[in-house]
Amino acid sequence: MYPAELVQPMKDDLTNVGFTQLTSASEVDNMISNTQGTLLMVVNSVCGCAAGNMRPGVKLSVQHEKSPNALATVFAGVDAEAVAQARKYFLPYPPSSPSIALFKDGKLVHFLERHHIEGGTAQMIAANLAAAYDEFC
């Protein structure tokens, strides 16, 4: 568990651009099951690849002409219950943080694991997500 004062700026990085921070299993269930259309779910983390690649890439991606209907995030190492519940929806993918999931009508349709994130740039992540938005949004 990380101190709240350490992770709050990292949470704010996404919530300030419209992501809903989910902290419980029921919030995750409600968000996934009640979102009509597309939902982008981000597993945020304190790692360098989240700060340098993932969060900037995700923020850039939602500026694309097509974008998800809803944006949500859970924080690995902090909101354990919410992260564990979100990962149930990510199956068959193994636990990964950071990671990015795109759902359409409650079904997982696109997923980026840590190994897709840590080797890429923010622009590469944004382009990958934009292609998924073009297909599913």
C-alpha cells in the first residue's frame, strides 16, 4: 500500500481529464455493466512506464475524434479490491499494471498489457488506442 499523498497526484493526472476513480468492487461492476457503448478502463500505477508512457498516451488518445463513452481508472497497490475486480473482467489476460482495457457493451474488446506499454512511447500508445476507438467506438 502506497501513502495517499504519494499517489494522489497520479490519480489526479487521469481524473482531471474526465476519468472516474473506482475504489471498490461494486463500483467496478456498476461501471462495466451499466456503461452503454464503450468504456476505457485504466489500471494506473506508480511505475515509471505509467508516468512516462501510459498516462500521457491515454490522455492523448481521448482527444481522438472517436473516443470511449466512459472513462474509468483503478489504482494498483492502492485500491486492491477495485483492481482485483477489474482484473476478473480482463481475463484471459494475466494481472498487469499498468494496463488499459477497452470494453464495448460490457465485453472486453481491446487490451494493452504492461509489456505493450513499457516499451512504447505515449504517441504509440495513443495511436494503438485510437485505432481501437475507430473500430469499436
